[in-house]
Amino acid sequence: MAEKKVTRKELLKEPDEFMTTTGAIVRYTKQNPNVVTGIAILIVVALVVFLGITNYQKYKSSRSHELFQQAHRAYEMATTSPDTSPETWDNIFREFETVAKDYPSMPAGEMALLYSGHVLYQKGDYKGVLEKYNRMQSTNLVKNELSPLVMYHIAMTRFALKDYDQALTLFDQLSKDINSPYRREAFASIARIYEAQGKSMEAVQAYKQYLKMFPEAPDALFIKTRISDLSAKA
């Protein structure tokens, strides 16, 4: 059975939803002016607060980045200078510490925490270094991308502390990670640890593995010399 067609006249008699809703809003506004005014004020206040927070966060991000770059420039100069004084390292450390403390949840603050550990490494305060690097484990930078970097520096610090077993474990993990940018350094460090332990044959095998994995390494000639010297001692 064919459906009955609705005529234009009948359509015009149907209530317009838009006009009906608009009319209801207008009537409510007239009947409750104080409520509507209050809602409008709340919306404006919320918008102002949102814009204020957004602008403040942008300012903090910009300021933290500026302070970190300032400290980082001083760090780069200090690491390339052969006679950087302990006082200079102390000043650089304080700069990084300030950024890390004042902007702990921002990328610049987290990077400042990392570099404060680097400064302590330069000063030979290896226990202090581990404290900084271990704190880095809970940062967004490590969770997102810097985990291999921090692991590498922890391993190097363990090596410096002569905590060879821990260092070997960490370097072994890095050497097995094909995506790690520190893989080559990890293989070389494993061999150096064996050298430091007086395990010449293990060091030779580790160096040979290094050359097998990285035959075009820039220090390949040096590594071949080390293999020859260590083989003579074994």
C-alpha cells in the first residue's frame, strides 16, 4: 500500500524544531535572567582561566628551555676546555639543579636532571651520578625515548665505580639491542671491562666480536693492536 504523501500545507503546519527550541531558550532566559547571567559569567571565567593557564605554561616552557640552553652552553665549553676549574663545574651544576628543581615536569627540567648527573661524573662523584640517573628512570623522556642513553651512562658509572658485574650486565643488554645507538660502545666497553679485570682471553674474544660486528669502526686499527698485545700476554 502506497504511503500517503504529505502536502506542503500540512508540512507548514508542523512545528519547526529550531524555532521551537529557540523559543524555549528565549522564554527561559526571560524567566531566569539571574541564572543565565551566572552561567555566562562562569563560562567567561573558565575561558579566562584556561587561556591564562595555557599562556603561563607556554611561558614556563620557553623560560625553562632558555635557562637549560644557558647551562648547556656553559657545560659544552667546560667539557672542551682542558683546565676547567672545580668552581666552574660547581656553578654549572647549580644552574642545572635550578632548572631541574623549578621545572621538574618539563622536558628542559628533565634534561637538566640528566646533565646534572653528567657534571657530577666530570667531578668524579659517581654515587651522586647514580642518584641523578636513577631519578631519570621515572621521567617522561626516559619512558618515551632516552632509556638507552640513561642505561649507557649508568653502565659507564658502574664501570667507573669498578662495579664490573653490574656494568657488564647493562652493557650486555645494550649490545643486544639492535636499535640502540650505543650498541658499538657497549661491545667495546665489555672488552675494556674484561681488560680491567685482568681477563685477557675474555677481552680478546670480546674485541674480536666487536670487530666482527663493526669491521669499519673508526678505532678498528687500535682494537687490532689491543688484540695482538692481549694475546701475547695470555
